[in-house]
Amino acid sequence: MAWNRPGGAGKSTGNGWGRVLDKLPDLGGGNPLRWLWLVLALWLAFNCFVLVAEQQRGVVLRFGKFDRLMQPGPNFKLPWPIESITKVNATQIKNYEDRVPVLTRDENIVDVAVNVQYKVADPQLYLFGTRNGDEVLKQAALSTVREQVGRSDLDTVLGAREQLAVSARERLQKSLEAYRTGLVVTELNLPDARPPQQVKPAFDDVNSAQQDKERLISESRAYAAKVVPEARGQAARVRTVAEGYKTAEIARATGDAERFSLLVAQYKGAPDVTRKRLWLETVQDVLARNRKVVGGDGRQLIYVPMAGSAQPAAPAPAPAVLPELVSPPVQANTAAEDPARPGRSGRPAGREEVVR
């Protein structure tokens, strides 16, 4: 039934909203009902249109049950109370920091700083998988850190926490998946570890001793790296000198043996001449290394200074030396004593000839 305007019976409204209002049913016979239907239509239009931001995801519930996920952009849904939507920020990196006292494997207490960065990976599980995913992550992070640190000794916790952080992150992610939190851990760090304030002085002493130990070990290794090559070089040099000495001694012994064999052959051929020659060579060798030369008459003393030696005091008078000690007697007739050499005549006394 058409809605008649006042003052114009039988005439319908003009263009625009008037036509829309004319088509609305007449429920109360008054003008406010038309505006009520208009407000209801506008509310339904805006309630069915949903705009999801780029960093958000929309979780749609139909009669309280999960139905679907809305991606970023404009979306439509059925009006409330048929469908409702909850927007979750799925790209925001959340941060959790805390400091927890932990007992290490070697029964030392240490305060460990924990830093966890995470985000929402599954909006459905984040909203409905557990009651409070953020609180579950905090408790699981502290439990995981206590477990990993409790399996390590104090030195590892203080100086090598990188591996502990990696294992703690993997363990925490498995726990979050088991609890159906819908969260994913992007980073887990253990930036600091220090003893409690009550034992800090004793811990500082232990740390100082540990540093001294490492310093001494480094110095000893450097000293060993320097001394060992020198010792090896010295050993090689001594070995080389020994080998050279061995070769020289063998060669000299071999030469002496050959020389002795030749002297024996010469002595058999001419005993007197060979004996005289050996005596002269010996005297020459002795006098060459001595600074005193005794004359043939036994009273003359000639002082010959050696090169590089200091001038000594005036020598004491030399004792009388018998001529026999200076020069051995020479046989007057060699041929008479040596029947093996019959063709040689004897030499007069006082004439000596050295055969070399």
C-alpha cells in the first residue's frame, strides 16, 4: 500500500528517497517508521562490509563456531549475530624479556637473561587453541631455558651461550606447537649471564683465576712454539757436526793407518834413515808449538813469543842440557851395521843429512 503524503491525498512521493520510502510497508501509520527501516538497511550494509588491514587477519565465526579466515582487503560477511569477526595482528613481532635464576649442572646458581621474539603464525590456534597464548609462551620459555642451562656447566653458560640459545629455541618451538598456541619463535637470545649479588665477589675471584689460567696457557704455548724449533735446529746442528767429526776421524784414522803401513815398509828398507827422519819431524813439530828453543850446546836459550800471547817475565836461566838429549848419535858407518845395504860407504862423523 502506497504511503500518501499529507496534504496530497492519492499522490505518491517524488524521486529519490521518497520513492524508497513509498515502497516501505506501512506498519504504524506514522512517519518515524520509514526512517527506522532506513536506519536498519544502513546498519545491515555496514555490518556486512569488513575491511581487513595488511598486517591483520580476520577470524570469522558463524554462530560461535570457526568458519574461515579473512585475508587483507575488503570482505563481506553475514550480519551479526549470524557471523562475527575478530581481527588478529599476524605480522607484529612481539618481545618478551625476563631474568631467571638457574641451577647449572655443576651446582652453581646463575642469573640468565632471556629475550624471546615471536609472532602469530596461525590466528585460529592463537585465539582458540589455548586460553592465553602469550602467557603460555612466557612459561614455556622460562621452563626451556631452565632445562637447557641445567644440562650445562657454569663455564658453558658464561662463555658459550650461543649453542644453548639455539637448542632452547628449537625446544621452545616444539613446546608451543604441542600446546597449540599458534605462535612461532623468530629469535631467542641469552644476552647475559651473571652470578647472584650474594656470591659476586667470590665469582669474580674465580673468573680472574680462570683468565690467569688462560693467559698462562697462551704464554706457555707461545714459548713452546718458539723453543721447540730452536731445540730441533740445535739438535740438527749437533747431529751434523757429529757426522762431520765422525767422517773426519775415520778419514784421519784411515790416513794414519796407511801412513804407518808406508813407514813400516820404508823402515824395513832403511831403518837408520827412517828413524832419523821421524826424530827430526817430531822435534820440528814440538819446537813449532813451543816458545823456547834450546841450543845445541845446552846453554843457549832462545825465547820465541807466540802470536797473540802476552810478553812473559824474564826467563829463568836454563839448566845445562846434554847434547845427547838434543840430537841422537849418528852411526859413523851405516853400511857396516846394515848388512842388507852393502854398496854404501860410511859417512864421516859430524855430517848429518835428513832424507824426507
